[in-house]
Amino acid sequence: MRGIWQAAATLAVMTAQTMADESPQSFPWDAPEVAASVFSRELGLLDSEREEYATNLATLASNHLATAKASPASLADARRMLGLALHLSPRNKRALVVNFQLSKGVLPEIVEGNYSPTVFARLILTRGQLLAKQGGDDNQKLARYLIQLAAELDPKNEDAVYASEVQRLDHGAVDWAAVTDGKERKD
């Protein structure tokens, strides 16, 4: 009889421990505020491109958060990436789902993306440079975001880091508040 009680007690402790491990992680998620896109229809991207970039940004943000277990730095990075994704495509499924999950304290699962962070960094660096050459306020603004993000995603990519640093020296720091807080910085 004593063995049965010991087994029951051990099972109860193991069950409680397993349930505690499965409880949702608590982390402070400050969702990006996106009332209206900071980009007009004049942006040099097709709607399908906006959607694809938004999906890939949201996937990278989600995977980065899950890998880093929602560290403060990963939360800040994800907020910028999700904000940019939602400005590019306000109804993007992946961006909306990840943002909702995070607002409920649910850490997203790691999912297979179309690109690794390194490859995506090269892609957005090239796209950012092309947008900068096209000219126009919206293209210049998105180019700055993409070039800085490319450097942050792959700090070993010397071309991305150089372009980002030259951009910072020439124009100052990128204003992420425009895509995360719904307002542009007034300097």
C-alpha cells in the first residue's frame, strides 16, 4: 500500500512539473501601432512584393523570438520587423497571427521560412539599394529601413554594414518610431 502512495505522489509531482513547464511564458509585448501605412501607393513595390516581404519579415521575427526565448533584445527586433511588415501589408496573415499570439503571451512556434536570415539580408539589401536609386520619398524611406535591417540580420555582411553605416552618417539614425509607434520623429 505504501508503494502505491509513493507512486501516486511521484506521478502527481511529475504531472505538476510538466504542467508548469507548459504554462505560457510571460513577456512584455508592446505591439506595433499601425493605424495607417507610412507608405503610399507611390512605393516602388507591387502589392505581391509587399505581401511577400511582410510574410518573410513576420516569419523571421517569429523565429528569432522563439529561438531567443523572447529576450528583451529579440522583442525589440521583432517589434520593428512586425511593424514594418504591417506597414507593407496591413492584412498580412503571418504578421497578424504572430502579433496576436505575442499579445496573448504565446511564444510562436519556429516555422520553416522561405529564406534564412543571411539570405534575406542580402535580398533586402539589394532591394533597398534599388529603391534608393528609384528616388521618391516612400522609396527612400523603405530603402533606409531595409538597409539597416539587412545589416542587423547579418552583421558579417560587410556590404550591408557599410551601406547602413554610410546611411547613418549621412542621414542620422533610422526612425523606427514611424513603424512601431505610429508617429514619425520630429527633429
